[in-house]
Amino acid sequence: AQSVTQLDSHVSVSEGTPVLLRCNYSSSYSPSLFWYVQHPNKGLQLLLKYTSAATLVKGINGFEAEFKKSETSFHLTKPSAHMSDAAEYFCVVSEPRGGNMLTFGGGTRLMVKP
Amino acid sequence: NAGVMQNPRHLVRRRGQEARLRCSPMKGHSHVYWYRQLPEEGLKFMVYLQKENIIDESGMPKERFSAEFPKEGPSILRIQQVVRGDSAAYFCASSPKTGTSYEQYFGPGTRLTVT
């Protein structure tokens, strides 16, 4: 079985300061990992994905994440937060059964203060 | 290329009624997944379908819930005799192939409210 733990349910930063959203996973397989963003009352948008290539993955809107196998982590970062980044962020691991069933973390709500 | 489409976007049902949620995958995608998001929680896998086949329904409640993906037309998630605990956002996703490296594309969701 696999699982995903997002260590912070809420993160608050000031506009222009760095963002760090933490994620740890457990998996019996070589995982594929994703970060999705969900704006209020909207669907989910893929930010970035790791699929066993480069461990530092760059995504959209200036986000990036680093896969660290030794730490079983996949933290999401951004150098400078923007007001439009305020949303819910989900760390997701893909399991090679049932197609590629996704297991979601509990989510981190990012708040950006002016 | 239109994205994943879901309708209705909002659905209100009284306890005991039936809810039917529809999902049209992206063009060329033959793999469909349904997820449920309860308030203040992450998404939970419900079922994975290919055309005319249910591949994995390990996340579906044992009673009242069913899903199909017919040869023609959208995928349908059906909830019979709804109860208040069924109130949630239901998301459909599709992918072109199966495999862990293939991302899933999500629809906007259907928000079901049971009164």
C-alpha cells in the first residue's frame, strides 16, 4: 500500500517570499509523484510530475519540486509567492495497479498575504 | 482539444433520490477515473474504467454506487437512494494510456448536495 503525508494543512506566506509545501510518501514501487493545485470551487490542475528522470522537476508558474529517495520526500517550492498562488495544493503518488490509481495527500492550503 | 467535461456542475438531491453524474473524457482518452472529495479532505479514488469495462472498483462503496463507461457516450457515476453523507465533490479524470507516468486530466467536478 502507498500513502502520502502533507505535513502542513495550512501555510501562510507574504507576497514575494519563498514558498515551501512539504510532502512525504511511502510506496512499495518506484513511484511517480505529482503536485496538483485546486483553486476554490475549481477542478485540479497539474503543476508538475516526477517520473524517474531528473530529480529536480520544474513545473508551471515558477514552481519546482525535488525528489529525494533517501528522505522519501517530494517538497514543492517557489522562490517568490504571488497572490494568485493562494489555493489548495495536493501531493499525489501514482500506483501501478488499477491502471495508475492516484493516492492523494490531505492537502495544504496556501494563503498569501499582501 | 476540449478538456474533461463533467455535468452537471452542481446537483441538489433530496434524501432517497438518485444522482447521475456524467463525465466525457478528453478526446482520444479511453481511461476514466472517478474520485470523491469530502469537505476539507483530499480526493479518494473510487473506480477506474475503460470502455465497457470496470477495471478497478476497490474504492466504491459496496451499496448504492455504480459506474459505467459505455461504448458510446459519457461515463456515468450513479448513486441510488442518496444520503446526506454522499454530499461531496465528485471528480472525473481521464488519461490516454495506463501507467504510472501518465498524468490524469481532471474535470471541473460535480458538487452534489443532499438535502
